Amino acid sequence: MAIRHSCWWLVTSLSLTPIGANASIAEQYTLPPSKVYYETCQREAQLLHPGVVVQQQILHRHGNFLVRYEIRANGAIEWFVLCDLANGGIIREQQLIDE
């Protein structure tokens, strides 16, 4: 019985200890600067080419994080859209052509 009581005290004391006493709640859940514009990138890609995002892939090239979307638009036209996660800007778009 004493062991259970001491374990309960340990769990209770750990759960009441603040994580990062100087960090606010917002700071604990802030995205790194390289990924802040993830939602902006997705929105911009969909504005350029409305349709279904078939695939998305995060790329790390030359110290930058990029996201590549494969979008299937109306009429089965497919697009690749590349966006910079550091600023939310579209870098490149390319239509896929079936031959």
C-alpha cells in the first residue's frame, strides 16, 4: 500500500510541474520558422489549380523546406505545385502531360 501511495505522489507532483517555466502556451506549440506557412502553401496551390490533392511531399533541399503538391484538377489534368514553406510563395508549377 505504501508503494502505491508514493507512486501516486510522484505522478501528481510531476503533473503539476510546469514545463518550461518561462515558456508560454503559445511558445510551446509554435511551429518552426521553416514550416509556418504550411497552410498558406496548401491554400495558394488550391487557388492556382482547384481540384483534389492526390499527394503532398515535404522536401528538404539546400537548407530550405519545400512542399510539393500533386493536384488532379477537373478534366483529369494533373499539376505539380512547389511551394516554399519559409514564406508561403509558389516557386514552380508544372502540368503533367500524358503521352
